Amino acid sequence: MAGPASANRASPPPVASATDVTKVFIRGSEPGRIGRLLGRSAPPTVTAVDDVSIEIETGEIVGLSGPSGSGKSTLLHLLAGLEVPTEGTVRFQGRDVASLSNRQRTRLRLEHVGIVFQHFHLLESLSARANVALPLVELGVGRRTRRQRAETLLERVGLGDRTGHRPGELSGGEQQRVAIARALVTDPTLVVADEPTGELDTDTGRRVLEEFERATDDRAIVLASHDEETLAISDRVVKLHDGRVVDDPRPDEKGVVDHRSGERTVAEFHE
Amino acid sequence: MSIRTRLTRIVGFLSVGVRRTVARATATDRQRVQFTVLGVAATIALLVVVTGIGVGLATGTTVYDDDVDYWIVPETDGERSLLVATDQPQFGSVHETNDRIRSYEGVDVTSPVLAEVLRIERDDRSEFVLVVGVVNAPGLESVAGVSTDALSHDDPHYANGTYDGEWTGEVVLSSGAAGLLDAERGDEIAIEGEERFAVHDVDEGSSAGGNVPVAVVQLSELQTLTGASEHDQADQFVVGTTTPAVRDDLEGVYPTSEVLTRGELTATQVADSDLSLALALTALVVAISIGTLFVLTTTGLEIVADRNQLATMSTLGITTRSQLTLTGVQTVIVTAIGGLVGSVGGLGVIRVVNEIATRTVTTEPIAVSHYLFVVYGTVVALAVGMLSLPYVMLLTRHVTGGVPE
């Protein structure tokens, strides 16, 4: 299932790419004029992602691994357009995400990105069906079609008989499957999942991963996880550490896997 | 995006907003939503109660102080009018009964009342006027809105049932009757052809219903004119008292009678409509102010607590505008429900207030209760919701976005 990481100029651009991306978060707020007069120093910063480059192609499942604080979630958020980089460029289907307005990025996520969280983040007061159908409401899809599409997807993830249940009435595994159905309902080109099995037991986690494997047609999936079994469904696993890519096994245009690292050149790697 | 798509989206979010609110109120967030609803409801209930009392004052049905009035009327199936009851059963031996009622402890004043629509002539004018016969006594003050001050006390012509006492011929005209007959004090008039009547007073401040022309005369003289002297008949009794307990005695006066309360006969008009309007307006302003502040506080807390869900929506691609629609719908629904609950509750409180009032200080309700108050309260609650919207939306815009934790 490995996707072609082609450098051919005629081929379509990757679904998403990050080039020399750095993301720095500021802890607290910048001092204002009075604060500066009073000698308040600038708040501390945290570099969550440091000079990272990665490409995600259609049809591939890319795993992001690394210890806590390695920048997996931040990289996911950058690729999904939830954050903009401090430095470098994140492109989505060739478009520079940083050049888009907030509203345009929201629209981009609506139409092209599906997001699955570790803690599911379903809307508690809505049924499974209404949760799945919510993005379609924003798209202006009619009620009947929304309902039909949501039920089809819930059926597909094995929850055909739980469509009217609210999240509080579902198990963790069921909630995660609802979240997957929600992520797929707009037929996105990229699905990002942050620790999708982190809250689930082994069996349930395995079923959830099967859903991801089934969902790869014409789209790319990026999974961030600590869990090796979760990452095992990936076509490649990009390893991060302290915000930097330390390993990204990807085939070059000749079909040879090119282990890149933020720290090392290709030549250095082969030496 | 086409208009149709936009409309579908708006309707969709309205629907989601309604479902979300209902689910939160009944299942997922009951306490918080119920707290907001109850807060609005309490404010609106207060508004309804104060407005009910204000309207009660304005319509003049309220008996204030300790003045209490009763009307004893024959028991009938149909509707009865306190003024015109010519085709109704009548009471007999009313002068004797009047003396008996007057002897009851707590009774300040009492009079039988006979009302007939009769032709009155003055010079070449001839008009039909409601002629009301009474037994005047100190404290009666007015009957049918016309002052009885100018009438001699104790109905002299009756003379212990002989009807040969002094014929006073005293007539007090309401301003409406005086206008119709072009009569003034001292003019001689004829009632049903009987010419021994003279206008003793024209009550310019009379408050007879609308412009109904009313002439108040001695009861026995009216009985003589109408033939009601045969059994000493009258239509009703009016009783002024300071003791609600008198009602039990009054109910035993005639076996087939009803004792009704009326405030308009002798009750002191301590409140005028301006005060009532001021009271109702104050209640409205207070309800809107307090209600809005309450909704701002509770909804604000709710939105802050809900920010993770708002952030989730943002990540899914739900625009801030759509989220504003959702929170706006939720706010308006919650306040509307609060308004409805408060209005209905307010009507309940009015019942309780009236019950307590009639058991203690008055004989009739002090506050008006009307189903339109439900509409009024709900509309005011909706206004509260609408007034809260700008802040609610500002706050939503402020807290939404980012990545859910």
C-alpha cells in the first residue's frame, strides 16, 4: 500500500506536506507596554516541532511515533490546518496553509480533513447519528441525505443499531468508531488521528484500526501513536524526538527506501 | 454557496440547536440548563405577579384597606348584572331583612337595591333611565356609581310597611342622565308619569358604567311606582363591612341566594391607574434588567464550560458563524422555556396570593390572572434572550477555536 513519493513534476502534489517547519508555542502572554515598562520579560517559549519536513501521499497510512512531547500531535495539527507554522511551509494539496485566512482553513478542514482524537471529542448532547452528520450540516446538505450518509457510515463501522444513542451511552470503542465515521463523512482526502487507540483495550483498538485500514481508498491517513500495534498498520512510520524527525523511511523515485533524518543527510545515513 | 444551501445550513443548525438544548436540559447538562431556566422563570414569575396586581388595581376590582362589600343576589342559572336585574327573581320583605342584616356584627351599612329601566320626563324631554331604589344610610356613599349623599336616610315613605310615610321625591342623577334630560339640581321631573320627583343632586363625578344614565331614588318610592311594594321587593342587597366573616351570616339571610363581592360600591379608590401602570412598567424594567443579567451570567458560564465542545466543532470545520447560531438558538430557547415556566408559575403564584388575600384582608382577588400573561411573560423572556445575544455571541467568538483538550 506504500504510496509513491514521487519527485516527478507531472505527478499531483502530495495531499499534505511540511517543509522545514518549526512551531513555537508561547507559554503565557506577551507583556504589554506597561508590562515592559515594569520590566516584565517575554514569556518562555516551547519549540514543539523543529525544522521538520514530511510529505503525505494519497493512499498511504503514515505513522508518527515518538515519546510524549516529541511533537507528534503538533505535527498532526499542522498537517490538518489546525495550527500554522512559526517557520517553514505546510501545504495542503499544494496550497500554503499559512496563506489561508482562519475561515478558509476552517473550510479546508471541513471539506478535506477528517480528525480523530484520542478522547473522541464527540458532542455529548447529540446522538451518534447527529454527531456524524454535523459536518454535513455545515456543508448545507439536506436532512435526508445527512441522515442517510451518517447511518451508512455508522453501519459500516458496526454501529448500525446504535445510531440514536448519545456518546454517554456508548462504550469507548463505540465512541471512537463514531468519531471515525464522523471523520469520514465528508469524504476527506486526509484523515489525521491522534492516539486513536490510546483509550481503548486491545481488542477494541484492533477493530478501530481495521476501520482505518478500510478507509484508505483515495485518501491519506496520518496516525500519531505510542503503540506499536497501532503503528503496524502504517505504510511507513516517521519517528520524532524533541520535535525533530529522526527517521522517515520513504521510497525515493527509484523505489529505494530513503531513511532521512532531521539531523542527518542521506549520504551520512548510507555511510 | 447558493441561497438554498445557505438556508439548508441555517435550518440544519437551528434544528441541531433545538435538539442539543433539549438533550442538555433533559439528559446531559440538566443542572446547568435547569438553573438558567429557573433563574429566568423566577424573574418572569415576579413580573407576572406584579403585573397581575397592577392590572388588578387598574381595573378597580381590588378592595383595599379593610373595606369589604358584598352583594346578596337571588340564585339564578343565568348571568346576572348588578345594575339591571328586572327579569330576575327578587327578594321580598327587604326592608325588614335590611334591618336584620344591619344588626349583624361587623356590618357597617346595608341597603336593598331595586333597579328598573323607566321613562323619565322633564319638560318636553323623555328618556329611559336606569332608576335605582335604595335605603340610604350613613356610610352607603354611592350605588351604581352614583352618590347617595343627597337622599334622606332610612326611606321615610316606607313607614314600617304602610307606604304612607313622607314622600320625599328625592332623585340623584348621574351626569349621563342629567345630560340626557338636560336637568340640574332643583328641576322637577316625572318618573313613569309620577310627577312628585325633583332633582336633589347631579353627581358630576359619577362612575356609572360607561355613560349609562342612572337615577337613584328612595326604594319605597320606586317600589310604589313599579308595584314592587306589594311584597316589599328588591333585586339585591349591598352590604358594606369590615369583617369578611360576615359572609357566613349573609349566606343564611335567604335560602336561595348567593353572596357576591364587589369592590366598586364603597371601596376606597386608593390606587389609580397611573400607579398601576407605573407598577407594571417598573416590573417590566426590573424583569428585563435582572433577567438579562442573570442570563448573561449563567449563559456565560455555560459557554466557558462548553468551550471544549466549541473547539471540537471548530476542528471539524464548523464555522464560528454556525457556532454563534447554535449558542444563540440555545440561549433563546432556554430563556423562552424560562419565560413559559415563569409565566405559568406566576399565574400559580397569583392564585396563591389571591387565596391568601381573600382569606385574610380582602374578599375578592387582589391580582388579575389572565392567560395572556403567559404570552406576555414568554415575550419578555424572549426579549431578555435577544438582549443577551450580543454578549453571548461575543463570548462564543472569544472562546471558540483552538484544539480541544
